[in-house]
Amino acid sequence: MKKYASTFLSKLIWFSLLLGTFPVIVLGAYSYYTASHTLQAKVYESNLQLLQQTESQIEQLLRLVDYSAIQYMNQPLVISTLRENLQSDASGVDKVRDLLNAMSKLQSSQLVAMSTQLVSLTGNWSVSETGLSALSANDVKDYGKWVEDPRTSFWSSAPSGMQLVKKIPTFSAHPTGLLVMTIPLYEINKLIGSETKLGHVLIMDESKYVFAGNDDTSLGKRYDELPFRGQLANGSEEQGFYSAHLDNERVGVSYRLSSYNSWVYLSVVSIDELNKETQDIGWVTLLICVGILLIALFISYLGSKKMYRPIRRLYDVMRDASGVVGGAETANEFEFMNDRFHGLLQREGRLLQEMKGQSLQMKEYFVFKLFQSDMSRAEISDKLAMFVHPLDWSDMCVMAIQIDTLKGTRFEEQDRDLLMFALNNIVSELVAAECRLLPVVMGDSQVTLLGRAVSGEQPFKTYLDLLAQDIMSMINRYLELKISIGFSRVFTDLKSIREAYMEALTALKYRMKLGEESILFIEEVQPEHSVPQHYPDALEQQFLDALKLADRDQTAQLLSQLITAIAADERTYEAYFMSFVRLLLQILQTIKDTGVNPDTLYTSESDLFNQLFSLNTAGQVELFFEKTVILPLVQHLEQRRDKQYQSISSEIIRMIETEFDTDLTLEVCARRMNYSPNYLTKVFRKETGINFSDYLSEQRMRMAKKWLIETDMKIGEIAKKLKYNTPANFIRYFRKLEGCTPGQYRENYLNK
């Protein structure tokens, strides 16, 4: 019977064995893994660099074509001609010729072969290098697919090449025309190159279609059809690496996702060829581990037998006392005793804890479903009864809470989830259980369904207002956060919960007008009917003029007035953002008008719009324009202006020092430099601290003293050479500055 009770002995032997061999196995495995991983990392790094270089070259070409397309499509000739029927008008010949001339200039500015086509959707004609042609029914159908695309500008792959499609006008819901620019595929392949030493390079478009690369076997296929296909990264990851099998060979695939046009760049290399040197390490490690295993097995068996004897004697006593016979003796000795004393209690506690956790999860799931899906009244009533929620509410309302901003607080953006959890707990404590359902966090909002049995909408709204003030006060006291609270309309039908949830979120969007720490009832903030929107055009023009002059004070003052004027208008929150988008577009256009490339001031223009759409209040919008958009431009213009001032002053000083003995005047300098005399006066005084005539007089006086000392020129000759009317005028001016006549000055120097 003892032969069955040796489970712990076997474990003891195995433990001793593993204690001796496990470190060696781990070290060997780690060495092999490190060598292989390092090699793959180097391959991954080199291929990513290759992909990045290829991506940079290709996207530089695409951006150049895109920029040229924008210049062409914004020409007044193109915009005005698109609405005309060139086929029915005899004057259309001249306009077609003008369009082709502008198109030829556009193509001559590119570094690659490229074709251009201008399509009129209203006139049903197109102009390309071949001339004017009418659109067929199939052409209209094909172009209609591009018109229905929500994007205003995009790249599309075609068998003949890559096509840039731009709608004209850009942001119109019903464009009047299209500009299509085509780059042949051989131009793309030239940038990729034919070098395959480090592997093949492929390019896929948005639909995962391989249209370019130096591997002819993969061209024209979709990514799902490739033998080395794998799992690409999500949209939030720009690059990655994975391994796959190709014809019984392991390959490594590096890829990059372009942020410009969502193309995917792939590089495929063989990993098996690179890993052959690491296989020797694996075999040596295996042999060493086997040898140590045999030695440790012999030592472990002898030592474990000796340590097991007292445990065996204790187990025999416990087994005989419990009267267990048969198969139960095969259990581990310690497990046998532990099961008898603690098994039942542990299972009971585990069961209670699981039931409690599942009940809370079911409640949360029900509340989420209540806000987001259309449930039947019967299902809602059944669930409320099951979770012991109140059923006698006469008035209900959805409350949504959002954090206004984390700037200026002790918290960072990564703390937002924890803060939302804290907000949810505070709401749970402040609102009585009989007046709410379970509070939940949905996205960046804390949402609660509130209700009361007391009838009357106005008393209920009074209760909601007081509750919101209490919640704001509590959160400000403990978390020092600014929040806003939105309320839906009061309703009585349980089927209206989903609609009320959307109303509460909509109410929060009107912080753009009312600012931070607002309590927003949807029926109070949302306009009941559309009203004409008044945009302050004159104030905007004053602001843009001040911006061009880099006048900081005037720009800041007019910006504040402009934001205030927009926010004070009675409009929907969508109209607010449209006005701010218009302002941002006007500023970007002003930047370009001043000769500044926006890419030198900002990371990207799209990033500016993303930041704008994430703002909640007019104050945040004003701070965004002032610090993020305007300040870099003003600093750039000031630096450019200072350099221009220095250059102008240096040129004037050079003229004075080389032409002081001529009839040099400020007007002469202004004509030579193509500036007005008043402008040169202001610039010269700002840079030197004195005016032009004083500086010229000082230079002439310096030369007069030099000639008196170093030459024997007569006083009259010096006066004439320095353009004084008479020697007397020169002597009088010299005595005024030096306290003596020119002759005395020369005599005093010679006497020294």
C-alpha cells in the first residue's frame, strides 16, 4: 500500500533535478534567443531604414505633384471655365488653348513624366494633352465614383499609374470639376530601384493591392494572395515586423504605413539564411543540458529519498487516522491533508465572490445597453425588477458629466481614466440609490439616469440644478477639477432613454458659448430654430492685416474681439466650429500670402484642425489660436523683419563710408535701394540710434580729422572735398564739435 503514496517524493526528485538544470537551460535558451533576436532586429532596422528612404523619396514626388495641382486648380481661369460649355461656344477654343498652356507649364515644372486631365462635370467635357473631348456615359459614370468619395483629394491606383484626384471647388458638396494627374508606374519603380540584395520592396495602396515594387511575381496581386501575408499593424501603428513562410523558407517582412496616403511599404528578406550561424549555439546548449540533467538526476534521487522519510512517516499516521483506503491514497501527501481541512471553505468563498462580481457586471451591461440600444419596454421593466431598481418614477432625465480640461491641474492626460472612475464614485455617493440607476462611464463621459416619483417638471429641474451644483462643488473640493454637466429634456417614457442620452451629450457641446464649469440643459442652450449666422468679416480683415504686420498687441486684441463676436452669436455648436475652421483657413492663407511655408511653422496643417476640434470652450479656442497658430508666425515675421533692417542699415553705412565726398542724400540711397525715404529713415534710426544726416556728418568729420593729421591739404581743399559750401561753414562746424578750428587741431597734433 505504500507504493501508491509517493507523489510528493517524485515531485521532490523532479524539483531537485530542475533546480540544477533549469538555470543552464534558461541561459542556453536565452543565448540562442538573444542571438537570433538581435540578428532579426538588425534586419528589421536596416529594412525599415530602406523603407523609410523609399517612402520619403516617393512621397516627396507625390507632395510635389499635389502642390502643383493645388496651384493649377486655384487659378481663376480654371475655376471660371469649369462652369462653361466649351463645346458649344466658339470662344471656347481660346480658353482651351489657355488651359493647355497652363497645363504645359504645370507639367514642365515636374521632374517626372506626368499626364494631366481637367474634367468639367457641369459642361461634360475634359481637357488633356490631346485637347478637348466630350464625356461619354461611361466617363460620367466613372467620374461619379470619385465625386461620391467623401475625400476632397486622394490618390488612386490604376494599371497605367498613380492618379491624383482633386475636386473643384475643394470643400464643395457638389463639385463642378475634377483635376486628375497621373504618374506612370515606371516612375515609381525607378525610385524603388532593382536592388534585391537586402530583399524585395513592394508598395500597396489603401485596398492592399500591390501596384509597384521590384518583385515581378507579386505585382498585380492583393495582399491576401501573397504567400508571405501576415497580420499588419492597426491604424495607430506606423510600422512593424512579422515573420512568415515562403516556399519552405522563413522570411521577415518589415512594413511601414504611410501617414500621407495610407500606402503600405513592404520589405521581404530571408531569415533562415541569416540564422544559420545561431544554430550551432542551440546544439551546444542542448548537449550541455543533457549532460547536466543526467548528473543531477542521480544526485537528486539519493538526496530526495533521505529528505522524504520523515514526511512519509507523518503521512502514514494521517492516512490511518482518517481511515482512507483505495484510490484516495494516490493523492499528494500535503494535498491530502489540505483538502480535508480547507477545501470546503475555499470553494464556498470563491462561489460567493464570483456571484457578487457577476451581478455588478450584469448591472453595468444593462445600463450600457439601455443608453446605446433600442430595448423594448417589457425588457426594460423586467431588467429593472430583476435588479431591484425603482419603477415608479414619473419624471426622468439623463445627466452627462465631462472634464473641461486637465491643463493647469496636477493631473496628466494618462490620469483621465482614473479621474473618470473617481467622478463615477462621487456621483454614486451624492445621488440617492432610489433616484438613479447605476452610474457608468462611457468614453470620456460619466452618465447617469436620474428619476423621481414626485410629479412636476419644474420641481424636478430645480432638483437637478441643485444636484449639479453639489457635484461640481464636491469635485472641485477633492479633485480640484473643472467639469461641465449636461442634462437632457425631462421625459416619462422609458423608450426615450437612448434619445435623452444623446441630448445630454449634445448639451455639453454648447460649452463653446458658455465656457467652462457650465450646467447645461438642452432645452435652454439649443436654438429652437435656425437663425441667420453673422460672421464678423470686417473684424476678421482687421485681424489679418495686423497679423501680416506682426503687431503682437493689435493681433491679440483683435483676436479676442473676433472670438468673442463669434461665440456671442446665437447658433448651433456645429456653426461655431465652422466659423473657427474658416478663421483657421484664413490664417493659413495669410501665412502663405506673406511668403511663409506653413510646414516650417507647424507639424502639419491637419494636426491644427484635429487640435481645434478637440476644444470645448471659446477660451480654449482663443488660447489655441494665440499660442499654437499665431505666435510661431509672429516670431518668424519679426525675425525676418530684423534681418531685413540689418541688411538695409549695413548697405546705407557702406554708401556713406565710400561716398561721403559726394552729394550723397537719403533720397539718393532710397532710389538705389527701391525704398521710400521715410521707410529708410525709420529703419536706419532703429538700427543705429541716429538719423542719416548726423551719421554722414560724423563720417565726414572723421575723414576731415584724418586728412588734417595725415596730409598737408589746405583747409579750403578739405572743405570743398567734403561738400561744404564755404570754408567758413566748415571751420564753424568743426569748431562747434571739437572746440577749436581745423588749423589749431592740426597745429596741436604736430606740437605733440
